[in-house]
Amino acid sequence: MNTVVETNELLDRLPPHLKQYIKPQNYEQYTPINQAVWRYVMRKNVDYLRAVAHESYVGGLKRTGISIDEIPSMYGMNRILKEIGWAAVAVDGFIPPNAFMEFQAYKVLVIASDIRQLENIEYTPAPDIIHEGAGHAPIIASPDYAEYLRRFGEIGAKAISSAHDTDMYDAVRELSILKEAEGISTERIEAAEHRVLQLQNKKVTPSEIALIRNLHWWTVEYGLVGTVEAPKIYGAGLLSSIGESVWCMKDEVKKIPYSIEAAYQDFDITKPQPQLYVTPDFAYLQEVLEEFANSMAVRKGGWRGLKKLIESKQLGTIELSTGLQVSGHFTRMIQNEDNEVVYFETEGETALSYREKEVIGHGVSRHSKGFRSPLGKLKGINLAIENMGPRDLQAYNFYDGKPISFEFESGITVEGLNVTGIRNLRGELMLIQFTDCTVRYKEEVLFRPDMGDFDMAVGKEILSAFAGAADYRSFDLVTHNPSSETIRVTLSEEEKMLNDYYKEIREMRSNGVIKSRCMEIFEALQKDHPYDWLLPLELYELTKAEAVLQHLIQLKERRPKVSHLIDDGLLLIEKQNIGIN
């Protein structure tokens, strides 16, 4: 199998700033032990989840090309997902939240292609192909849920983050990588845990991305559906965890009717959840999502929205009442006594757009050193500039090629040579260009003639503020450089030999069992790998040998932490023998 990224029409539409996160699946990296871990988890999950998961889960496995016996390939998943209007890509562990959301908006599942180690078979804090492929993919076979996932991505991609969110993302990514990797010292893991704990305990006002990430966690990842008394599982974190899928149904886990209050309930990704939320159906998820979206700056705009962008110190966009969109790093605003924004500034590369398309001639090359503009109405004139027709503009001396001086209600004055204006589709002025221009506010000069042409945005107010650029093509966004990368472990000779045994047993399951060879492998296991528990289970499944069974019973005593996993495996084999599975 090659390492080319399998594509379909949805993937072809992805912008470059999302494609930068995609990596080839590299199927050959999966070891025979990895395949055995997948098979064990999937057999256990399907056996248990058929009774407690949402009705779309088991059928969704088949519809999305998920096999119980082998790790799915992106090629196969994309070929089948295409039929239900979705696609899938492989990535390296956690990616930034806004990017993750934007993938969903494009109806693309993000799948961490690595797989958990045998030691973490019940649960891993790191995203892996079991969680993503066997958790997220099957449920999107439900049309209502699939639309919720797409809409969530569309709204979540606009959520404004903070510097604290960036620190938290880096810390959680590092911890998840260290916990899943082999051979990492306890001291290093504890240091990473301490960093996450410190950030979690830091008292900060939650940003939009933090709040909507909470909603994502309590629905997409750890959601229950139905009634509080008799819920069903649909969250991918529960569907992919053979430990938590059982734990979540116990009375010790508090079940709460889902509401917008879930946005204010934090979570700890490294521990089982003490409470879960139950939605009556997938349609209700959409209601809560829209309720939350109504509180976001993308819909409310105003000074609060601009303030969030300034505090985020990241690329963002404001949209004015004329439809003009300004994208850049916002650094300043001036407000009047009613808290209305009467002036704003950006720093560095800035682009102007209209309806998510860059205004020709107003990209980052023209506005490489930032953008600034007053907003609002002119002093003594009830009619806003954007509502002035040609006769109104002439009446107030707005002539192309003529000098002009005017004052806003805020006290900001503009004096210069009026060059030209740009109108929106409704015919409203949304941008006026001046030369030899001076802009003042009280005793401060906001713009001088030596700074070049002055492009003044026209608009009474800020209608919307959101993360990212209005037109992604305006900026070079292919700059992702993760602070930590998944740790690849080189197998020792002993580990290679153990994988060879797993591979041989796997091949026998497909091509026919040679019992004598199975027993030779069993003897070698007893001698060289006495604490491995999964391969003896597979050997017992094929041979039903009493010696193998006794070895497993002894292993339960020597390794009490995995005794329940051995019991579950034996129960699956028993069900298979009597035709229940």
C-alpha cells in the first residue's frame, strides 16, 4: 500500500492552510501488534456497543468502510465516505482547534493515523485511529448528526481564541504524545502533567474557542442521546474507549440533560469524565449550537467583538455595516461614551474583502503596514456616508479629485484630497481613498500625509468579528510548525520477534490454522514474552488448547491490571463458539 494521500472532490476543495496538516497514512507503519490491538478493541466494542450505542453505530461501521479485523485505510474510507458526502484525512495527533473545526465545515473527518499502544488499549489521551475512525466515522451515517457536525465546524472555525488557548493546546498535545509513547521517563510525563494542571487552574475568562470546545467535548466526543434514565452512546470518545464506554453507563457517572450550560463545564482530557450530558435527539444539538452562536462575536460584532480580536493577538476579521471586511491583527480601538467603536487599527499585513472575496487592489501588498479608519456618522448630518446617494455626496462636497474636510460625531477629523470610492453591490460607498490626508483625534494625529494614501473604511458600526481571514487567499497561512511531534519508537530485536509471532497468527487466521505451529509459538511466548497477554488470547481463539487457557489464568494473577481484559477476551471467544457474536 502506498503513502499517497487518497483524495475525492471534498479534499480537492480544501484550502492550502488546511492541507498543510494532512499527512500520508503510511499504512506499512502499523505493526502486527497494532493490528491485534485494533481487532481486540473493535470486537469488544461492537459486542458491547450494539446494546448501548445509538442505533446508527453498527450500521455506520459498514457504511463507512470500517472493518473489525484490520485497521482501515484512508483509501477505503474515502471511497466509501464519498457515498455519504464526506471524506477523511490523516493528521499527526492534535491539530489547532480552529483548523479541526474548519475541516468539519468542509465535511472532512480528521483522523489521527497513529494507534494506541497495547498498554493503553482501554483509553489514550492522544487522538488515534481507533478514536477517530471507529468513533467519529460510524455516527456520521446519521444525516441529522452529520449536519450537526458540519454546522458545528462552520461556527467553531469562526470562534475567537486567546493566548491562553494556544498555551493550553501546546501543553495538552505534548502530554498526549508523551503518555502514548514508549520509554518516556516518569519525570518527563509528570512535568508535562504539571504544565497542563497549571494552565487548567489559571483563572482566565474563557474565550469563544474554549467555550465551543467544551460543547464539542460534551457532544461530539462524550455525548449521550435519549433520556437521562436510559441513554445511548454517540460520542466518539466513548465509542472508541472499551473502558469508558462501560464506565459511562454506571450510576457513579452523573447524567445531566444537555443545554448551553455545558459550554461552561470544563473537562480533563487525561481522566474519565465524572459527568456526561444527554441530548434528547440530534436535532436538539443544533438548537443549542445556534443559541451559543447567537452569543458569539461573529453575530454580535460591536466593541466586545473587536476587543476579543485585539486580546487574541491572532489573525481576525471585522465586518462593517457596508459589508466591507477588514482582516488582520487588530491592535487598537477608540470608543465613544456609548461604547461604540469610532476608530480601529491593525498592525502588519491587512487585507480588505467583500463577501469573503478580496477587494481588488486592497490586499496585503497595499496594506503591508496595517490599516486604520474612523467609523460612524458625520457631525451634524443624520445621513451616514454609506447611505448617501450621488446627490447627497455632492451636497456635502464629496467630489472625486477635490479637497475635503469633515468631522465625525466622535470628534475625529479627516482632511485631504478625495481620490475615488468603491461601492458594494447595493451601491453604497464602502471605501474612500484620499491623498495628502491628515486624520486627527483630539491632540493626536492618527494619520499623516507622509504615511501614503489614506483608505477610509465606510461603515456606521461593526456587525461581526471572527477568527481568521475573510478571504484565506489574502494571507500566507501555510506556516504550521507544531511545538511537539509524535514520538516514533524503533523496535528492539525482541519486540520485532514478538511482532513476527503476531503476524504469523494473523496470517493463520486468514489462511488456515496449523495447530502445531501455534503451540510452538506459545512455547516461545512463555519463554521469551511471559507477560504478553493479547497474543495468548489469539492463540487460544485458534487452538482452544488447555495449556494456553491455564497460561492466561496464571497471567491474570501475575498481571491483575489486565485480568479484566483477559476475561473480556475469553468471553468474546466463548460467544463466538456458540454463535452469539
